[in-house]
Amino acid sequence: MLRKRRFLFFLHNFAIQQRFQVMKTTAQIKKNYQLIKFQKLVIVSLLIGFLSALLGISLKKMTEHYEEIFFHQATVNPFFYILFPVFGLSVIYFLREYLFKKKENKGIKEVFESTNSKTKNLPSYKIPSHTINGLLTVIFGGSTGIEVSTVVATATIGSVAHQKENIFRQYKTELICAGVAAGITALFSSPIAGILFALEVISRKVTRAFVIANLIAVSIAFGLLTIAKEEPLFAVSITTWHLRAIPYFILLGILAGINSVYLTKCVLFFKSTFAKIETHYHKIIIGSVILSISLFIFPQFFPQLYGEGYHAIKKIIISGNNQLPLTLTLAFTFIGILILKPIVTSVTLASGGDGGVFAPSLFIGAFLGLLLALVLNTFFDTQILPINFMVIGMAAVLSASIHAPFTAIFLVCGLTNNYTLFFPILAACLISKYTAKMIYPNTVYTFIPTA
């Protein structure tokens, strides 16, 4: 009897030891698997960051170079103002028709569709499609920018990477956001803006994988920018701001919100109107005619409206024209630009151009801020600094246009490589966003057309 009890006790202890050993082995396997997942996530994030940053930097450099060449040719011979939009939109049409599977451009909505679906992915041809079409749109005078083209192309890099191994299936959104964050960093020299854009606009939630993938991706992108010795897009000298200007910053925020709604409504209206045109080449002809009419009826406006318009902002900063007294002619010019820019941007996008509202928002904000500052200085002797209002205006209109105030803050601070205006920009961005949301709750990214 005693032997039997000892034997049962031995069996019981042996079973416990075996169960403990199995649990220990299972835990070790799970730990090893998690380590392997982490290592692979780090490696793929490095690759996504490098490829996305390389694409973003290359596209930015090519666009700046060729836009300057074609814009110079158009200023020498105004006939090119007619020819370039027709030619650029036609080439994009034929590329989509015969090379890129006859797919229409949906912009950032393509990214949303992918992140919101477990089965729908961004196909790899979106990388060359948006890269080439974004370049062609801007250099041939389309009144938009390469930012959205870069976002979709770099998001596709993340999407393609996530499809390569089963281990990445659960990290689809995180890897797409890593590509986007690296691309935005490459364009605007601001890693924080890259991460915030991916968070505020695309992911809207933070996970451990999101933090790891995005931090690695933007670090690689910023490293490439440092090696390439990229300069800030706008070389401005901002040294101070005054508390007495706070009411004017608030006013600028309100006006920026109103202008952003006008931009959004224009884009949605023209896209809806052009969608009713069945023959695609008719869209190109109509869009080109509208752009050409803008050239010849308003010749003083269109040089500023050619392409993304950054050259116009740089010219004002470099020449010191932001300190000029406001004349009637100058006032009408600025008002005309603020009215026409959303229209020509909308026509560019509706007729087949590749781009979005990033660059137009920055452009509109700069001219809105400058106009307000000149009005206040000329008629009310406020003695405020116009360059400050240009910078704050850029951030405020962008914030309201995409409903992402913190992205706008760090993006514009990165563009100027100056954080002196951080708090005025913060106030203006929050005011502009909520002003825009009160007037119209949607952006061009979130609007869903009714059937």
C-alpha cells in the first residue's frame, strides 16, 4: 500500500514537472516568436523608411528642377501657358489608360480604403503611377502639389511590404503609416509632422507597432535629408512676435477656416460636376480651357498660380515685398489670387491631375496672411510683421483644410526651420480648424458622396 502511494506521488510530481516544462517551453517559443516579429518589424520599417524617403526626396528635387524650367519657358512665351496644361493632362490620361490599368485617381481616399479593409490593398503600380503623374501635373502648370501623390506612393510602399510575409498581416495600418510618415518627412524636413500626419489623418490610434515603425521610418528619412543637406523650403527670418498681435492672430484663424471651406467646397463641386462628363478627354479639354482663360483674362494672377505656387511665396520673402504698403491694385491682385487658386486647383484635380489640397492650402494661407497684415498696417497702423502672418496663415489654412492642426504646426515650423511662432500658430490652427468644422464638417478626404 505504501509503495502504491509512493508510486502515485511520483507520478503526480512527474506530471507536474512535465506540465511546467511544457509551459516553460511554450513561453520560450512565444517569446522567441515575439522577438522574431519585433526584429522583422524593425527591418521592414528601415526599408520602408529608406525607400519612402528616397522617393519623396527624388520627386521633390525633380519637380523643383523641371517646374522652374517649364515655368521660365512659359513666362518667356505665354503660348506655353495654353500648351502645357493640355499636354500634361493628356499625357497623364494616356498613361492611366494604357499603363496604369485605367484606374482613376482617388488621392488619399485610396489609402483610407486600404486601411479600413482587411482584404483591399494598394497595388504596387500606384507607386510609379502617382510619382509620375504627380510630377507631370505640377511641372506642366497644374495648380496643385506633389504632397498627396507622395503620400499615396509611399503608403503603397508600406502596403506592398505588409503583403510580403504573413507575420506583417496584423501591421497593415502601421506599415502604411510608416511609409506616409517618411514621405512627409522627406518633403517638409519635419519628422514630427510626418508622424502626426500619419496619426491624425490616417491611423487615428496609437499602438506599440505604430510607434516603433514610424519612429524608425522617420529617423531614416531625416537621416537621408541630413546627408543630402536639404535646406528648408522657405528661408525666413523670424525673431519675435508681440502679445498685442494676439487678436489679429485670432482673426487670421477665423478667416483661414472660412477660406479652407471655400477650397473644400470648390474641389468637391468641380469633382462632382466633372464626374458627370462621360468622355474623359472632354474633361481634359474643358479643364485646360478654364486654366487658359485664367491665364489670359487674369495675367497678373496666373504666374503665382502656376504649379504648387511655392515659387511665388519664395519671391515675396526674398524680395521683401511683404513690407509694401497696400495699394488698390495689390489688394485686388491678392483677392483675385485667393478666389482663383481654389478654382484652378479644383479644375486641375477634376480634369485628371494628380495631387491634393496640401500645397494649395499653404499657398492660400501665405497670401491670406500677407493680405490681412497689409490691410491692418495700412488702414489701422498696427505695425505687425507681415512675414509672421504669412507663416501663421499657411499653417492655419492647412489645419482647417485637413482637420489636422498639430500636423500643420510642425509641418510649417519644419518648412521654415523656425519655432519662434509656435504658440501663435497653435492658436490660429485650432481656431481655424473648429471654425471650418462649424461651417462645414467634412474635408476633401472625409466627404462621402451620396448615391
